[in-house]
Amino acid sequence: MDHLRTLLQRRIDLIADHAFRDRDPAAHLEALKGVSEEISAEHQRLKPQLPARLNHFLTQASFSKALEYLDSSED
């Protein structure tokens, strides 16, 4: 699930990148859409093997919670 973790982190980083957003709002929005679509595709690909709680977070677009879940699962 490393790729999913990477995508979730990338989305959080994009949201926090105010300089990018201020410099080019349209490109920032496109980048957010792109990573969100990648997350959705990865969710669908992994869905049969996902723990119920992680599936719930991804289904509800609770991406920060999904990342926290993944990070706490690696302990």
C-alpha cells in the first residue's frame, strides 16, 4: 500500500502548497484533481484487500484519516 500512502501524502502536500495555488490556481486545481483521480483508481484496485476501516475512510474521502490509518498500521 506504499503507492496509496504516497498518493495520499502528495494530495495533502498539494493542499498545503499555497505558493503553487497563488501562482497558478488553475494548475493547482488540475494537480489536485489528478491526484484525487489516482487515489480513486488505487482505491478501486486495492478494494478487495483493504481493511474495512481504511475502505471506509477512502470511500468517504477522508484522506487524512486514511493516511493516519496507514501510518499507524506500519507499527
